[in-house]
Amino acid sequence: MGEPEPDDAVLFVGVSLVLGIASRHLLRGTRVPYTVALLVLGVALGSLEYGTQHGLGKLGAGIRIWANINPDLLLAVFLPALLFESSFSMEIHQIKRCMAQMVLLAGPGVVLSTFLLGSAVKLTFPYDWSWKTSLLLGGLLSATDPVAVVALLKELGASKKLSTIIEGESLMNDGTAIVVYQLFYRMVLGRTFDAGSIIKFLSEVSLGAVALGLAFGIISVLWLGFIFNDTIIEISLTLAVSYIAFFTAQDSLEVSGVLTVMTLGMFYAAFAKTAFKGESQQSLHHFWEMVAYIANTLIFILSGVVIADGVLQNNVHFERHGTSWGFLLLLYVFVQISRLVVVSVLYPLLRQFGYGLDFKEAMILVWSGLRGAVALSLSLSVKRTSDTVQHYLKPEVGTMFVFFTGGIVFLTLIFNGSTTQFLLHILGMDKLSATKLRILKYTRYEMLNKALEAFGELRDDEELGPADWATVKKHITCLNDLDDDPEHPHDVDDRDDHVHTMNIRDIRVRLLNGVQAAYWAMLEEGRINQATANILMRSVDEAMDLVSRQPLCDWKGLKSNVQFPSYYRFLQMSRLPRKLVTYFTVERLESGCYICAAFLRAHRIARRQLHDFLGDSEVARIVIDESNAEGEEARKFLEDVRVTFPQVLRVLKTRQVTYSVLAHLSEYIQNLQKTGLLEEKEMVHLDDALQTDLKKLKRNPPLVKMPRVSDLLNTHPLVGALPAAARDPLLSNTKETVRGHGMIVYREGSRPTGIWLISIGVVKWTSQRLSRRHSLDPILSHGSTLGLYEVLIGKPYICDMITDSVVHCFFIEAEKIDELRHSDPSIEVFLWQLNGNHRKALWSLLGFCFLRYLRKWQCMRSGFSLLKGRR
């Protein structure tokens, strides 16, 4: 056989992809993981090449090129794509809830598994390996790879929490197992570690990887924010950053590349999913799905080839040591026992954290401990080292590592992967609940009605004539066996409380799914931005966890984002420029309005869809009433803003309408091009202009313009009644502030520091001392002056003042009021006239009869002017 040509490697890739396509096509619907078939095909190809005299020609040459590839290069080519796709596709809320369980399995679980397997190999195998070498094999065999099982669980509709735990453990497990492997690998090569250096090494490699993944995630997501409607660049960025992050971690900083890319993917899942909208999101999903499919296809076929190569190339060795096959089966038993011990030891903790874990799920968790390409690549690294550095590792050791690891990969995929469906069936985890079955049956009757409606519209054609309904229905096989009368899914015995409770829980979930779908639609329509969408999506995810224990509660997760947080009080008291403080406050107000409007709209859409689907069902009516009740606070917030800051709502609606009009125009000209009325160049020219306008709108949206300070102050009754000579110095010393709903202006008994002029909004007063003695309205609106009485008499405030809406007000320090009083005797008289007795002072404080005092003040000014004129 001649030297292999470089293009032979390309032939192997092409043939592998064809085999992968055939396997996926033929096994569709059989519940057999196609990765198992790929491994068997890889073993068959390797056996034909290495076990026959003539081989496979140019395909065999390509097989040999790939089989001899550097194992580190193998990991660098395939792992980043697989890791990023898997972690990016996970739901961040599920990750957060299951994080503790994933860390337990991937941290202590890997360490325990390493020592169990290493000890078993050392004590039972007759190869006279050192403890370091035995633990090295235990470490690389601790890297689980349940890709096939997770795909099967998703296909069967298993619980999301179980799929998340298994897949999340797999991602972290690969990372931690490689870190443990690296530790013992260095020990085998002569490095010495004490307890402190081991802890330091593990911490630096793992924590450094997490920090690096976060750094790459933050930088790339910020960069992503500057890219607008360019799908190719967006997808290319995700691909490039995953590989660069892996390379930087592995080669430059010597931390775990697996943990780095896993952290990067989870960061994208948390903060960047909403950055991809519409066609970009679909394209991104299809791209990474295709990349993962190609990588899985190549890596599993190549794993089969490597297993066949490891056995057949060293056939003489295994003929002399025939017991190795028996010890391989024994090692497979040890692997399953160690997995069982790990899950059993951690089971009490796994039950307590996250969503918990029942016995059936624990059984699937034990059986899902498959081994795959990571473990095989690590064993190839050991063999490569044993061939070159024979002082520390004999070549026979490297050969046995590949043999045992390849055998475990093959056995776990063949036996565990192929029998998972049978185990799920035995445990009853592949069945739909009675509630879901009733919904499915009801949906089929609704499908029949929709089919009849469609047939009524389409049966008669102007050119071809009528169609035959009996033939049409015969081809819709899912509707052929609907012989019974339709039954509503909620028509059950009223005395069965359990069924009623499960129905309510099911409908709550369906309504929340509708709410979340409405949020995605609003994001695409430009009604909400990415940050708001993330907040809204998170609230629905959190409410999903509570549907079985309490009514709809997704509004609870939004309250803290609508109300002003406590740190805004410190912001108001800070020395930051008032304009900057007002900017942050108005921005918070805008965010609250976006959230409330989107919440109300999404629930309205979901309620309508639920009613259209189920009709006037009692269960649906209960959930719809819960949804209506949830919206009360959101409606009140928007009404308060409409009264106090109408310009905020006007600007937000203007932004939405502008975006919608531009998007509609873009869609319109694209449809003109599809129908042939516009040529492609003409369409591109017009669409580029619209995309430029959309980009400008995103980066420079219309801003809320607050009224000028001078205009607001001059319309206030107190300021308007002052003479110009006294007014100007006072206005120059006012401090503008915007306070959120429920914030304290001042407290009863505190030292008077100044007065507040309410320009926009409503405040209320409360006082234990005054509430029983005075029956005054506690609500004070714009135009009120707060704290004047206490400033004049120099005594503590006599009540609490709390904002009852968003309030725009101006603060004047007590020292400035004193200067004003002493600067003009007429002002002194006026202010004391306001507080002639205690009751009048209280009325002044609360803002009642203020116009009467202003009239008195104007009469006094006229009297003073008349006296001066007579003099």
C-alpha cells in the first residue's frame, strides 16, 4: 500500500457523513440512538481496514490518517463545537435550579468515581500498575458522555429536569474528569504534588476556566450588541469565540478548555438568546444543530475505527494475554458499580437540591453513565506518551489503556444506550399523564374541525373543480379513528379533587407557555428590548416551578424590576449631578412601563388563545381569573405614570410604532421582490436604507424630554407668589429629584432639613400622633409644599411623608428659607401669616386652603405697595 494522500482524509469525512445520514434516516422512529449505529459502523470500517489483507483502498488510507491524528488535535477540533452547542441549547433557569446537583455529580462524584475505579484496577488487575497509573485510568474513565441518552430522553418527552441534570453533569464531568486526569498524568510523568499543591492546581484550573469563559462571554456579547440584523456575522462570532476560548484556555493559560467553553455557552444561554430574533434565531439554531450533528457523526465513527485499530493492531499482544478480554468485562462491571455507588452516596443531597430526584430518576441517572470520545481521546494521549516516554510509561500500558477505554466506550454505548428505552418503559417514565392524554384527544377533534373548515374553503377549485372529502380524510391518518363523540378534557367527576388539581396545574403551564411565546413575538416586533425580554422570560420560568403549589405568580418576579430599588434612595442623596440622577430615574421608569405593558399584553393574548382553544371551561376560567388578578398592579403602575409622566408613555409608544412601521416596510418590499414586482437590486437598495434607519432607531431612540426646571418651578403656587427679587435666588438653590412610588420623603420626628415643592405626582402623609385628632385627607397632589411649618418653627417633622406615585419635586434647604425670610420683611410676614396658629399651620403643611393664603399674600403685597406710595 502506497503513501496516503492528503485528500484521502476528505474522502473519509464524506463517507462518514453519508453513513451518518443513512443511520439517522433508517433509525428515525425506532428509538435506537443513531450514535450507537455510528460506533458499530466505525468498528466495522476499522475491522475491514486493519483486519483484512487488502484493506479499503483510498478510504482505508483516509481512515489511517484520521486514526493517527494527534488526540489533542482531535479534542480541539470536535469538543468546542459539541460543548458550546450543548450548553447554549440548555435552558438557563433549569441550569440554575439543577446547578447544585450538577456540581455534586461532576465534583465529588468524579473524585469518588476516580478513586473507586483506580482502586478496583489496582487491587484486582494482574498488571502490576502503580497507584498513580491505576488512578489515571480511573480518572479518564470518569468522563461521562451521555449524548445518546439525552437525545433519547428528549425524543421520548422525559422531564426537562432529568435531561438538564444528565446533560449538565456530562458537560461539567468532562471538564473535571480532564482536570483530574491531568493531575494524575503529571504524577505518572514524575511530578510530585502535596495536598496543598493538589488543591491549588485543581482550583486554578477549574476556577480559572470559569473566569475565562465569563470574560469571553461578556466581551463577545457586548460585541454582539453592536451587530444589527447580520445573521452571518452573528453566527460566525459564536463559532469563532468558542474555538478561541478553548485554545486560549488549553494552550495559553493551561486551564480547562472544556469548563471554559461550557461556561461560555451557559453565559450565552443566559444573556444572549434574546439577541437573536426571528430568522437569525432559526438560522443560529439550525447551524449549531448541524455542526453538532457533523461533529457527533465523525467522532463516533472515528471512535469505532480507533477501537478496531487498538484491538487489531495489537492482536499478538491480546493473543498472549487472552485474559484481557475477561478483565474488560470485569472493568465494565466496575464502571457500573462505581456509578451506582456515586449516585447512592450523593442521593440524599440530590433529593434536597434543585427540583429534587426520585428513585426512578436516580436509576436513569445511574444507567446514563456512558463513556465516549473524551475518554477515548485521553487514552490515545496516554498511548502516544507511552510510545515516546518509555521511562515512565511502558508501551504495553498505553496499549491496554486504549483497549480498556475503547472497550468501555463500546460496551456502555451498546448496552446502556440501547437499553435505556426499555428501562424507561419498565419504570413507566415514557408514558404521558392522563391530563395530557385528554388534551391530546381533545386536540385531535379540534384538528378534525379545522380540517373540515379548510376543506370547505378549498374543496371547489375554479380550474379543477371539487375534491372528495372521504379520500382527503383517509390520508389524514391521525384523524381516522375518531369515532366517539368529542369530550372536553375537563369534563371529569367533580368529586375527583386530584384530577381537578392536575387540570388546573396543566392549564397554568399552558397559559404561561403562551405568555412566553407572546414575549418572543413582542421582542421580534420591537415592542420590548433584549434586557426587558430577559427579565420577562425569567419571570415565567420561575412561575413555572410554582404552578402546582400556588396560583399564577409570574408578576411576583417582575415587581422588583418595576418598583424603585432601595439603592435609589442613596442615589438621590449622593453628590452626583441632578441631571444624571434624573436620567437614571427616568430610565428606570421607562423599563417599568415596558415591563408592565408587555406583561398585560402577553397575558391578554394568552387568555384569548386559551379561551379560543378550550371554550368556557371551569378550569380555564379559574386560570384566566388568576391572570386577570395578576395584572392589577401593572395596570395601576401604568395609570400612575399616565397621570404623572404622560410623556414617558408617549415616547415609548412612539418608539414601538416607529420600529413596527420600519419593519413593516422592510417586509413589504421583500414581498414585492418575491412576487417579481421588484428586482433583487432594487429591493436591496430600499431595504438597506430601511435597515440603516432601524439601526439608528436602536442606537438613538427618541428620548423622554422632561419639562424645564424653570417652567415647573414658576407654575408652583409658592414660587409664583414670590416677588422676582426673592424668587431668583431661591430657584438657583433648588435641587431637582424624581422619587419612585413608596419612597419616604421625610420621617416623623426627624430634624427639618428643608421644604419640598411637589411639581408632579402624589404624596400621602401618615402620623400616629395626628391620625386620631384630625380627619384630613392623607393625599397631597402636585402644587403642594411639604415641611414648611417645621422649617419655620425649627421643630421636628410632625408626620411621615411617603410618595404614592412617581413624584417629581424640588428640595430647598432650610438655610435658604431662613435667608429668604430675613432678606425681606414682607416675606417674613407672609410666611408667619401662613402659620398664624397651629391648625392653620397643619393645613398649610397638608396643602389645603393654600390658594386662600396666596390671595391674602397678594392683598398684603398690595397693602405694602400702597403704604410705600403714600410715604
